[in-house]
Amino acid sequence: MAVITFANTKGGAGKTTAALLLTTELLHRNYRVCVIDADPQRWFSKWYEGASLMPRLTVETYVSAPTIQKIVHERRSQWDFVIIDLPGIQSPLLASAVGLSDHVLVPIQGSSMDAQGGAQVLDLLRYLDRKAGISIPHSVVLSRVNPAITTRSMQAVQRLLSEQQIHVLDTPIAERGAFREMFDLHRPLRKLDGALTASGEKAVLNAEAFVQEVLTLVKTGVKQPPAYAQTRIMPELETAA
């Protein structure tokens, strides 16, 4: 049905958390999901190995740039969604995975370092659009956002992304204990013991809104303006914090 790739060349940007939230919410909606865990840290695979059996989920690991194309083409005909979690480093997998994607999601925290990692992904998308005529829909998702306050750095990143006409999801992924507990306990968000508490319900609502927005973008095939409409924003982002 669709291939969705999470990419940021800086580790710790929230890629795997976003990928896990999307995956488990899709499973909750009875979709069949294949995750390609291309991150050498294997955080998604480790979560999967410790989780209860999930018949509608499979996880592929130890993929490489030469093999990912074959794997994606085979899996997308067998599963409703293929979700790719890329390494948080510069990797040959980036160009291969991006070129196979129906939508690329770039998680960025409210800091200049995270923005730099996201900028490298957006640069590649811009290059493919201008030089090869390959326009790949993509969006930035703000991650690990403090739900109580908006920091000066986050405001600066949001403003600069908007000025460059880079599509940003309306739903940021908040910094919530429940999202960390998913990895600690190897459970989907809705299966956590505190899922019915006020804090747990807020986490579920956040995940629902995030996934619904992604599904709307993928199903409608919405195309976004190319990354970096005219110029790079890195010099400004580096001093935004």
C-alpha cells in the first residue's frame, strides 16, 4: 500500500519512537505492517523481540543499500504498509530508501543539531527533485516536544521551516514517559499499564492524531513543495538556539 521512511542523519532525533508509534497505531487499526529496521542499533528489532506475538507485524533487519530495493518491492506487495527506520548517521541507505518511499518523515527536535541532521535529508530530497525530476512527498515532524512549554529554540526551528515552505505536520510528538515505557516494557502504547490514566490517555491521543495526519497525507498522495524552497537554512538554524 505505502512505503513510509523515517530519516534524520543525527541519532536521537526521535525516529524510532515515531516509527513505533505509527506501527502500533496501524496495527490497532488492523493494518498489516512490515518494518525494515535499517538502524545498526536495532532498537525497533529489540523491541519486537521482547514483545508478544503480533501476527500482523513483521520486522526485517540487517538490510543494506544493495538489498533494500529487493526487500521493499517484495514486502510492499505483501503488506499494507512498509515502514523504514534509517540509521541516525550518514549512510548509503538514505538515498536508496528515500527513492523507494511514498512519503518521507523527518523527525526534528527543537535544536540546531537535530535541524542539521534533518537538513541533510531535506537537501537530498531537494537534489532529487531538481536534478533527477524525482519529487518525493515529505514532511517534518517535530519530536520530543515539551507539551507544557514551547522553547525559544523550537520556535526558531518552526519559524525557519515555515519560511522555507517545508511542510511540518500539525501534530508534534510530545515528550511523554509512556513513549519511553514502550521500549522499556516491549509493549504497544495501548497495552501499557497506565494507558487508561490521564497521562496515558494524552499519549494515546497524541499518537492517534499523529497517525491520522500521516494516513491523510499518504492516502491523498499530497505533494509538498521541494525541500529548501530556494536556499539552505543551515546557517540560520545553526544559530537559532
